Amino acid sequence: MVESVQTVNEYISFLQGKGFQFQEDAIGFINFGKTYTNSSDELVIAAIELTLKAQRQFEGSFFISLLETFSANEVKTRKEAILFVKKKELISI
């Protein structure tokens, strides 16, 4: 992730600029997940990043589940998210 990226939309644009193509419904899943879990842009970006690393593509249901897991475990930052998935062995990164 590039540290200067601030918002989810900027991160998506960054990824698209690198050649990553989101399926038509992906943006909807991202916006829904952010609102549904009341997550910060930082945490949503981390969930997108971790979803792409784990699934090799954007998988909406995986992304939503990851955000719900973060919310239920009071994960608030990108660093906490990465430590959480490593500790729980949810994703091999």
C-alpha cells in the first residue's frame, strides 16, 4: 500500500492505475461493507488489500466477512488488521 493514499476511492484508483480491474459489483461491496460495519477508510483499505492477497482477486463475500471479523474483534487500524490475520492464521501473508 502507498502511504499517501487517504481514502477508499483513492486506493481503488491507485489499484486501477496499477492495472487491477474490479468487477462491476466490487465497488458496491466495498461501499456496503464500509457502511455496514461502520469502518474507517484505513480499515476498509486494509481489508481490500488483505482480500486481494488472500483471494488473488476481489471477492465481495470474503471482504465483507473480513470487515465483520475486524469489527467484532475491535480491530481499528491497518497494523492491527495485519497482526490479527497473522495471529489467527486467517490469511497466509
